[in-house]
Amino acid sequence: MNKSRIIVLFLALVFSIGAAMMVKSFMSAPPRPKTAQKAPVIQTEKLERVKILALANDVKMGERLTDGDLQWMDWPKEMVTPKMITRFSRPDAMSKYANARARTPMFTGEPFYEDKVFGVKQGGFLSALLPKGMRAISVRVSVETGAGGFIMPNDRVDVLLTRKSRGRTLTDTVLSNVRVLAIDQSYKIGDNGKKVADSSIKTATLELEPQQAEVLARAETMGQLTLALRALADAGDSKLGDDGPRLSPKFAKRNGGEVHVLRYGIPRTQVSN
């Protein structure tokens, strides 16, 4: 073996030993301590709160408010709306609305709104529920003609007329999508919150337009009226009953009458609605 080869092998051995020592030194070195990262500091400001009038108990439609049904509740000042009643602006509000009746159901913890109640001096409960321009009319019904007694206030019904004509029995829809205001003198659901059949049903009070009320009164003298309960799903994506009661075109035509007018000496007949 010549001298140059010996030198090369010697240098290779030296480099191999050096590399092995470097690897060993790297593997045995303790790990570097990680620098702890500080959590971001979130600056929170204390929300200013005010007292607003709110419900302390559930109140059903038509019920009177008692002393324990209202309370002053903390509410973020930034979230107070103009319709809310604050203790600062109206400190006597709780006593003012004592004995008021609820127009709609109200629930524990929700803010109290004045337009959801009406006062004792504002007339009867039913007249307060009627929208402007609408009329309340009662018709005779029974358990058999009132969906087995399961029709309750605020349900929507169709009014059917069954009558005899030339030896045949005919049934027609007089009105559809009619809101039921009351059954007899009941305007709320029982304490258990469920609809219970009532075998003593004698009348149903319906919400109609004046012309529709006239047609219904006339239809009641023609035969037997039956209320057909409408499904809640019939409302679709729209609000329940937002299109109001609808009068059947067949009976709308019968609402007119003939009026004889003498004008310029010439008799004329015109139809009045």
C-alpha cells in the first residue's frame, strides 16, 4: 500500500470520528427551554345597566296582571329600546299596570311592552282584541258542528253551511280562514296549557268584516252551520291569518240587493252591495 492511500484512509477515519462525536454531543444536549407566550389581554369594560319593567311570571292572553307578575330587571343600557319602560323614567309603572289585561301571551323574563296590555277602563276584553274595522259575531254551534269541541280561541276555521234544496242536501263553504275570538265565554286555554274538549259549547264568536258578518247572519237562517278547523301549517311561511277572513264568491254575490231609483223621470234598477 502506498503512502498516499494511507494518508487518505487516516483522514477519513479522523473525519468519521469527529462527525460521530458531533452527533453524540447534539443528541445529549438538553432541550432549549421554550419561551412562554403571554396570553392576549382582553380589555373588557363594565356594561352600564338600568332597571326596566319585565315579566316575573307567565301571563296568558286575557289574564289580569297581579302585583307579582311584574318586576324591575337589570338590562344593558345600550340595548334599551324606546318601547321599554325604565324605572328612572316611570317609577310608578308597576302600580299603573296592575289589573291590566294581556292582549297576547307574555312570558317570564321578557321586557314589558305597553301595547301588549289594555287597561280596565278601555272597555271589555273582546272589544279591545278586535282590530279596527272588524266585527265580532256569534253563531250557534255544538260539539258535533265545532270539531268535537277542540276549537279554541285564536284558531282559524272555515264556516260551512248545510241546507236542504229541492229534496237534496247541499253543503257549501261560506267563509274561510276565520279567526275564532271566543268559544261561549271562554277566551283562554286551561291551566295545564292543553286544549281540552268542552261538551257545553253553544256559541262561537268569530272575527269578520262588516259585509261578511251580514252574510253569515243570513246564512245561519238558511240551514246548519259547521266550523271546520284549519291546520296551523296552512299559514305556510306567512304570518297566521295575515290575509284575514275570505268570503266565498258564491255567497258574496248574494249580498247585493236591488235598489229602484227614479232619476229624471226614468226608473232604473241598480245593485247595491
